[in-house]
Amino acid sequence: MYKTIASISVILALSSLSSAQSISTTALIDSVNNRLLNTIKGSFSAHALYKSALKTDTSSTSGQILFFETPVADDTLRSFIAMMDGQIAQAYDGSQLYTFNHKLKIVNMYDKHENKDVTRIIKGGRIARIAYDKFLKTGMPPFDVSLYEHNAVVEPFTQDGVPMYKLIYTKSVPNQYRMDESDPEWMTTHIIYHIDAEDYAITERSEWIHFLKTPQYYKLNFSKISPLDEQATFERVLNLDSFESKGYELRSAQLEKPSSRPDLHYKNGDTLPDFEFITLSGAPIRLDSAFHAKLTLLDFWYKACYPCMKGLPKLNNLYNRYRSEGLEVVGLNVGKETPEELAAFWSERGMDYLTVFDTHKKAAQEIGIYAYPLAILIEHDSRKILNIYQGYSDDLEDRISKDVEDYLYKRK
């Protein structure tokens, strides 16, 4: 009997150690915020995985972030140093952002006063994948409680015997990227945090976005934040003098975006060259000899471009509506898909017009295309440009349809 009681006691003790106590969403976020705000300086390693909904491959990035209390009183971003492949990749000291090109031995220095928002500078690149902004915030709670208290749930669980919490945030909005009936009407985002129940350290963040047939995801695993030595300062760790002694050039740089987009090299009324493209079977093809039409609509696109993808069904509608009247539509792909991948995708989407490769973006560069998608309506025999359609809009099909009908019917 005593053995039975002892066994039950051990089981209960192990159970209490292996499962986290229930906690409210607000209390959990407050605890996480307090932990992050009370960590003055430290370091963490991160490993990121990313997969686009429009691609089959997954990219990965790893590195280490060292952060310090920023000396600028009104700044909301801590000073930090980002290490990748054992070398400093980026650093921010509260007034300047440093980016390192170790191959060319160049350190570019961007002034915050001129560039205003440093967080904009680090967005979009490999560094942004691991320099998780919630860990680098200062002077304000990293997590907004009001955002999560009505849209998130907390689930206790264990991971390798450690009591943990899952903070699961869900948001659904109308799917603006929906391309056909097989895509969901609502775009749903699930963000899941793994949080240690003992010290409220975040160890994992994953984000799943469902808006096409396959989801897009971004997963980030963290080590726990480790304190830095008291002697470790931003200046000592960065040590710009050591780079200068190794022959690095320190450059002042500008990140201001141009005030206006560059003009295309061609405009309405100009004549396009007789470009050569490559078919999915690998054969060369030219506009003049391959197509016999009154009008040709050229669409420059690539698969990982959401606006491009959204426009494809509209161009397919135009092709089926006017091909018997003399309209040819040609997709000019500037992406990196293989012929087999592109052919399978084209068939899966039920596209009826031809798409070919603009190899090395030769035509796109000649025209001066800087953003996608871009469609050009030309008179086929003369290759004279009738109109250019930059970007995607909900009325794209109507605008092109009007131009096609003006040419086909008003000239009769």
C-alpha cells in the first residue's frame, strides 16, 4: 500500500513538473514584455526558415544578434550587431547603420537623421529574418496586449520535458490575392509563439499565411537570451579601427529612395524591336514570325510576384474573348522556374495563351522595366506601342478591353 501511495506521489510530482499552469493571454504577454524590457543587453542566436506560397523551395538563414541599450533617448530600437557566418554583417549604434561587404572590404555607414527609420532599412533582407524586432525594442512594450487579448489563445504543452506555452494568434481578412475559385476567399494568418513557462523566454515563432492553395510560412527558432559581459560595449565589439587596419574602406552612404520612378525607355507610339524569346521546349521564337495577329499583348511577369499572379486570369479572359478577332497574348516570364515547373504551373492554372522565357531579362532591360507586372499592347505588324499597363488593378481587364475594342472595331 505504501508503495502504491509513493508511486502516485511520484506521478503527481512529475505531472506538475511537465505541464505548465494555465495562464491568461494578458498575463502571459505582460510576463514576456517584462522579461524583454528588463534585459538591458544580451545576445541570442536565431535560425530562420522561409517558404513563399508561390515557390517550392525553402530558404534558411542563421546568425547571432548582440544587442545593447541605445544611447539615443527617443529611439525605439536598441543598438545591435548582427553576426552571420562568423562575421559582422550589420550594426546599428542609435545614430548610424553599418553594413559590411567583406568580399570588397567596404563598410557602408548610413546616417539615421537622413534616413529617418532604421527599421525600414533592415526590412526585407537576410538580416531581417534573424534580427527579430520584438527582441530589439526599447522604451515600450514589444507586444501590444490589446492586439492579442481578443485574437489569441494560450495552450500549455511540454517540449522535451520542459513546461511551455503556445500563444496562438489568428487573423482573417478578405483574400485580396485570390486568383481563382480554388484559392480561399479569406486570407488567414496564424502566428504561434513557443514560450518557456518558467522564465517566459520565447524559443520559437512560426507564421503561416493561407491565401493560395499552399501556405506561406516563416519559422524562427531562438536560443534563450544570454547576458553579455559588463565590459562588452557596442564600440568594443564593433571595433571599426580593426577593420580599417585590415584595409576596409569606410564609406558614407545614402538610402533615400528616388523621388520618382525611372521612366521606361519606350512610350506609346514607339516601335518595339523584334525581340527573341525562348519557348518552354527551348526553341527560339520571335514576335514577327511566330504570331499572326492584329494585336499582341505582351505581359512581363514572374511566378513569385503576387500582382502578376492576380492578373493572369484577367489576361486569359481577354485572350479567350478576343482571339478570334485578332488578339494574341504572350506571357514573358522573367523568373527562375525550369521549363518543366512553368509548364506544370501553366497547365494547373488552366492558362490558354502562350508563355515563354525572356531569358536574362533581355527584353525587360531593353524596355527599362523596373516593376512587375507590366503589359504592353502593340499593333502586331508594325510593333507600334498602343498602350502600356504598369502594375495590377481590379479594372485591368476593363482598361485593356476598351483599348482592344477601340482598335479592332472603330477602325472598321
